[in-house]
Amino acid sequence: MKVTVLGAGAWGTALALVLHQNGHRITVWGHDPVHLETMRRTRANESYLPGTSIPEDWDFEPAADRAVAGSDLVLIVVPSQAFRTVAQSLGPLKVPIVTATKGIEFATGLTMGGVLESCFPGLPVAALSGPSLAPEVARGVPTAVVAAAPDPDTAASIQAAFHRPQFRVYRSTDRIGVELGGALKNIIAIGAGVCDGLGFGDNSKAALVTRGQAEVRRLGVACGARPETFSGLSGLGDLTVTCFSKMSRNRRLGERLGQGESLAQAVAASSSVAEGVPTTRSALRLAQDRGIEVPIIHEIHAMLFEEKDVRQGVRDLLARDLKAED
């Protein structure tokens, strides 16, 4: 197949490598033509995935509509805040489209798969998610993810396109659960990073991650997801790696907040987007609209957008009324 990958960052490059290793022809689009040309010329992506070689037969196209022309499959891996704009720039599509972006659109409360369905009614839409750090995927470290689509045949076809011995792909029909697990865990990872930055121990982080999973599941089920999805790769799996890995952008941003930096300073120190920041706003609004209690997300929102002292946020979480474990 010819596969177009929209997004020339670390994750887009890593997934393009997986697809190429499976014999697919790759065309890459990115928002920065200069970056694309540098990748084409140097056969590397030193800005986002240093040390990774780019195959000689990849094509690079700076115009999104031309990049998807003649494709058999389109993969979108761009930041969530630019997602709809990029999707709308593609023109009409007649092929399956996969999102590997983990986010929630603030204005609509839609996942990225929902955004694609609104832009391309009737088109097969799938999501790919799971515990998959881009540098490890690019190096061929054994990884497992899940391909999800409401239609079982679509999920199976995306599974087949990506699966290889070092990149095991499971399938699911619970796309909303898979997407929400991948998006909401980034918020919890910011909280885990705050714990690291404040110098708390493993007890504290384990407690936050466990209660964070309960919160993610509660909100996800209220949005129509299946509860068991949040115990799978896109739920517990992705939550674990993002909260504990030193490579996690969201955990590192939270760590900087815990060390006393402002949000602007923490964001400026990163070369890549920490999706948990915009997702926190979207998730809190989603929870409020549905009347779902999300104390961790609420406190992370206050730390990020209301200049709340991170230590006070932790104290307020611990001072909540006693309750039974859910």
C-alpha cells in the first residue's frame, strides 16, 4: 500500500518506520517545509528523533492535499490543537484514515477519531494507541498497541497494516475507550511528574496513578466507553509508561512544575508538545458537562491554568472527604 503519514515529529516518524518495514510505500507531510526538506536531504529527523535513519525511498510532500493523493491509507499524527485544521486541508478522501494523536477537542469534546468522522462522514476511521514511546518503537524495542474502530473489519485491516514481530497490534471495537484512555492518561502523567518534582516517593506516585486510572475509567464510561478497555493497553498500559518513563513529555512537564517552574517555563523547555496540557482543559469541561467527579483532573487544571501552588493542590487532594474505593 501507499501510506501517507501526516506529521513529521517523533511519533509520526516511528510509525512510518513500522509501516515501511512491513513493505508499505511511505509519503510524509509536515507543517514545516524546511524541516521536511532537511529530513529528505539528511535522511534523518534530528529535531525530534535523533539517531534514527530515514529510508532512501520515502517521499516528502509539503502540500497536504498532494501528499494524500493516491494513498491507500492515511495516518494523522499531528498535535490535537491543529488536528481539525489539518484534516480539513486534505480535501475529499475515500480511503481509511487512522489517528495516532491523543487528545480531546475543547470546543466539541470530540476525540480525534470523532473529529475525523465529522470531517469525513462515512469514511472508515480507526485509532492506534498504547504504551509506545517513539524512540523505543524506532529502535525496534518490542511493543504492543491496539488498533480500534467501531467496524471490526476496519480494526482488523489496520491491525494487519501495522503488525510485525517487534510491534504487536491487538484490535478493539471500542474506539472511544481506546482514544480516551490514551488522551486522559497524559493528565495523570503530569500529576505523576509533579510528585517527582516535589521529591515524593513511589508510594505517592503509585497512589496517584491508581486513583488516576479510576478517574479516567469513570469519565470514559460516562462518555460511552467500555470499562474493561481501561485495563488494557490503551488504558493501564499507556498510563503506566507515561507516568513512569523518563522519556514521557507530560511527566517531565509535571516534574518541572513540581520543581517550581511556571507552565510557560516548562512548556518552553520542551521541544515537543505535551498533549496533557490542552487535554486537561477539555477533560475538565467534558466531566463538568456530564456531572462526573474528577478530583485529580480538577487539581491538575488548577495547577496549570489557575496558578495554584502544586503543594497546595496535593494537600487539597489528600484532604478530601473519606470514601469507599471504586
